[in-house]
Amino acid sequence: MSTLTDVVISATQLRDQYPTCGRSVTLLEVHREPPVDAAPRLPGAHVVSLTADLVGPTSPGSGAFPLPTEEQIQNAVWRWGIDADTLVVVYSREVPALAARAWWTLRWAGVPDVRYLDGGLAAWVAAGGDVGDQAPPARTGSFVVTLGSLPVLDTEAAGALARSGVLLDARDRAGYSGASGGGHIPGAVHLPAARNIGPDGLLRAPEALRTEYRGAGESGDRTQWGAYCGGGTAATLDVLALATLGVEAALYPGSFSAWSSDSTRPVASGDEPG
């Protein structure tokens, strides 16, 4: 079983080590919506839709992208051929947060070993990996999910953590400040998800990430971390980056779309936590 820090795999590691590792490997290419056209992908990868496969039904106050139901994620895990000893590798074509949300959701559902492919499809191609339209093997997995295997914040807990610990807002500056409408949860610290990714499309080096998060956690109890964004997707990049540093952060899945659904909740504006 993987540990907290075993969350990332490089393209060269996947290319060189895992074809002969003696374990079953499930590859998931994650899109926001179901893709219209088939495109070359990692050989044998399942094409996954975040909204269809990993997001549950909305309800008042749920936010834009609520967590999947137990039945929904269980059926997906079986459909993708995941067993207890399967290595699951998630990646995206252009949006790292989509793969991060898939990584988080599967770990939250208790899947033991899920890795984020650093750099996604572009890194795989740059490493000389093959692409094609090879379909994944038809098989049914046996792993039984356990929801709640990663920490989650509800709306009340998110508001409290913004004052007692470190609650990160992973949106861009305009969303956080309210310049594009909205604002942020009072007390939340701005750390955009995009800051975790370097110009090469890879996660930034550990020391650079430590510097970012050390600065974000200057005010508050740094033993308690949480993250949110607009709909609970971009924030998973903050959770993933912290996990690579050995820090467990809770996700507020409802995020600002849930927080702002009640007009009586306070909202801060500007560039300071408030």
C-alpha cells in the first residue's frame, strides 16, 4: 500500500519500471466532459469523464461538483478493473487539476495506490512513450471502496478552519479578490493551484513548493490544512502538492460554489484573508 507521499509518478518511471513490475496497472485519462472524438492516448488507458464518472448528483448547497455516490464510484472502480494491489495512474492532456481530482477521489474512496502522472500526456510523449487507440483490457475489478479515506471539510468546518488553521483558496486572483465577482471565505489564504505547476508542465520542485506553503501558513496553526476553489477541482492540486511534502490537507469539495449558495454566509473581498 502506498504512503501519503507516494502520489506522483514520472513519465520515465512509468515507461521503464512498471511494464515489468509484476502488478496490474490501470491507466485513466481524465477529461472534464466525455470527449467527442477518440484521440491517441497511453496504450490501454480508460477514457474518464470527471462529470460523468467522478461527480455525484447536485443538490441545494452541494456545490458544482459534489462527490460521487458510493454506488457510482464502486461501479467505476470495478469497471476500470481495479483490484486491491492494482497501481492506478491518472493523467490529463492539458489540465493537471482534472487528474488531481481523479487522484483525490479514488484515494478518498480508499483505493490504495493511485499516482498522478507528472506532466500528463505531454510528458509521456516527451519521454518517448507510445500512444495509440489500444482499448483497455475487458475485466472487472474486485476492490471494495471505503468512502472517507481522505479528510473532507463541510461548509461549517471550512469556515472554522479559515480562522483556526490554514484554509487555502486555489482560485486565481480575480476569483479570490472578488474582482470577477464573488470573493473568498473570510480568513482563507490565497494560493492558486497554478502555482504548483512549473513552466514545463511538471509539479514544481519540493523546495519551491515548501517555500510557497511555508509562506501561506505563516498565520494559523500549520498542523491543520484545508483547500477549496470554485467547485472542488483545482484545490485538489494544492492537496496533492502538500501530500508530496508529507502534509495531509482536507478538501472542501463544495468549495465556493457551496459556500456562496447561502447569501447569509460572510464573504471577504480584496487580496487579504480578511
